[in-house]
Amino acid sequence: MNRFQELWWQQVCAEHEILTLLVASSSIAICHQLHYLQMVTEKLGKAYYWRDRKPPPKSHASFVRFLQLLVSRGNRDCDRIATLLGFDSTIELRGWIRSAAPLAHEIERLAPALAGNMGPNVEYPWPQEAPTETPAKYLFPVGVRLRSKTGRQFLKVLALAVREFPNYA
Amino acid sequence: MGTTATIAFSPESWARSYAKSHYETDPGITDIFFIPSEPGEREVRLVEVNDQLAERAADPSEAWILTIDDEGQVPHKLAIVDVTPNQWIKILSGQLSLPTGWSLSGHLRMAQD
């Protein structure tokens, strides 16, 4: 882990800590949990990208790309990373990435910059010109999916990916 | 001497390998195109069309570029531009551009098999 990655990772850890508190709370609006989830996944991907000591693209879509880059490393490295993330093998990790990708993309699209003026996002009422919905009261379908087996595993792997970052960055 | 030989590098061959892996791990990817780099350059360039990405108003001309196997026998850079199907159509018609130095000349669709 280089010094740029360390700074990004520290921020990821701080935001993941809040995410953990939000996930454990049933009384706080789901938009906050999704907001932090979106930020943690985005920043973890970008922290990894700093591996080359260069700033990442401005694009938000980085978590699936980050996972794909992890399994692009040499076989021995991939197996080690798979173990760090709680999988028995690289094959198992790759299978999980495939099953988690739709959820990851859905979370990425919740960022206001990607949701557009008309769509649900985790920060501002929409549509922008004449709002009819607000994040605090909206029942986000992705929030329901996060409580499913796939969602729970997503959060579990994310927690390991954050914690173990210095060991694979 | 403990020097490590650097193996001959074929960007297209690596592109096929990455494409296979990326098709397999992201069901949102509908097409992957190989973009030839300059002869002798150790860079694999891909445009990945993904129907799960948000439609952005901005030009998607930024590539993700990362060094792969930097301490091994086949060090190279992997450069990927993520686009939506609509953005790819606009790139083909010249309404949107690829990153500086990239050209559609000789681009190849990587089969999804």
C-alpha cells in the first residue's frame, strides 16, 4: 500500500464504520445506509486504483471494475486474495463477483451524478424540476435486496475487502 | 544471474483473455472491443459496453489504466473505457470520442464464448 492508497483507505474505513452503524440500526432512513454504501464501494475501488500512484477516472462506476482487477492478478495472488475475502478459491470469488455485479451497479447508480434529474438517488428529492419523491421516505428496491442472502454476503465481503485492503493493495 | 526474462507480448491475445474474464464476471457487459495500441506498446486497450451503467451526459473518454504483473514476466498496462450501448453508438458515429491516442481503426469485437 502506497501513501496515496493509505489516505484513501483511511477515509474508506471511516465511512465503513458509519455504514456498519447504519446497517445495525432499523430506525434510520435506508437512504443513509445506501449513501454510505455507495461512497464506500466507490472509494474502495478508487483507493485500489491509486496502486499506480495516479488519480482514478472521475467515473463513479468502479467497484465491479475493482473486483475484476483483483482477479486479473497472477494465479497465486488471486488465490491469496480470494482467501482474504472469505472464499475457498479464485473460482468461487469469480462466481461471487458475477452474482454481486448487478447489485454493485445498482448501488453505483444511486449517486446523484449518475441517477440523473429524474431518477431515485440517495441525497436529493427528485425529479429535480418538480420533486415528487424524497430519499428519506423512498422505499429503495435495492434496500430490500440488501437484506437478502446476496445482499448480506455483499456487505460481508465488502467489510473484509475494507479490513484486508493493506494485505492486497 | 537472477534476471527474469520478459515474455513476448501480444495485446490481442491478452485482450481475449481479459474479455473472457470480464464477460464471465459482469452480466451487464454486452460487448467488448479490442482497440489496437501502437506497435511495441505493452498496453491492452478495451472498450466495454455495459447496459448496467448510468447514462452520463459527459464524454466517457477517461480510461481505467492499471499496471498488471508489474513484477512478473509479462508486465503490461490494462486500459479500459466503460460505455453504455448508447455511448458506443455515438463513438462509432463520431459524436463521442475515445481517449487521446486511441483509434477505432482495426478495432475487434471480442467473442463472448
